[in-house]
Amino acid sequence: MSKIGKIIIYSIFGSIPAGLVLYFVYCMLFGPSTKQVITASDLSENVSGVVDTLFNDERNHDIRTAILKNKSTFQILREWESDIEVGDSLYKKKGSFFLEIYKKGGKKIVLDYRSTIKNE
């Protein structure tokens, strides 16, 4: 193989890892912080329904998950696992930080997503 051919091959295979490293560094310096990403995710979530089933999702880091009667799923934060039971009604409006839990006996619990975000 000629010297020019080797330079071309090394340039192609060397530019891919270099590009990935540069992209990673760019994201770390100029991308949103972890707190911003978590906050945006929490605000975009919309939940409404009655808890039909609770289980630990082994394929997703054993996260406690609720299946609602309308067949949607809700991943329960570790801090809230003891607050949510089968038969509870869950309601969270998109754009809100508050998850409302209506218990069978008429009791209402309001959980705030902001209490689960670690300060940086």
C-alpha cells in the first residue's frame, strides 16, 4: 500500500474517534446540565389514571413501575414508592411539578418533583 493510501486510511479511522471525543467535550461544555435535563423531563410528563398493577422493572434498573388502567405506565421515583399503591388515582398535568395521588379513602397526597432534584 502506498504512503498516500495509508494516510487516507489512518485519517478516516482516526477522525471518527477524534470526532466523538470533540462532540463529547462540546456537550459537556455547552450542553444543558443534568439538572436542566431532569427538570425538562419532569415538566413534560403527563399522568392521569388509576394504578392497576405495580412491579419492579428488572430490564430498567429495577425501577418501580405502575401500570394504569388506561394501559399507560408511570415510573415511580424511589422516594415515592411507599406513597403509591394499587387503586390510587394519579394525576400530573404537563408543565407542573406536582403529582397528585388520590387514595381510596379520599385522602390526597401531593408530591413535588423539585424535592427529588439534587442541587449542583
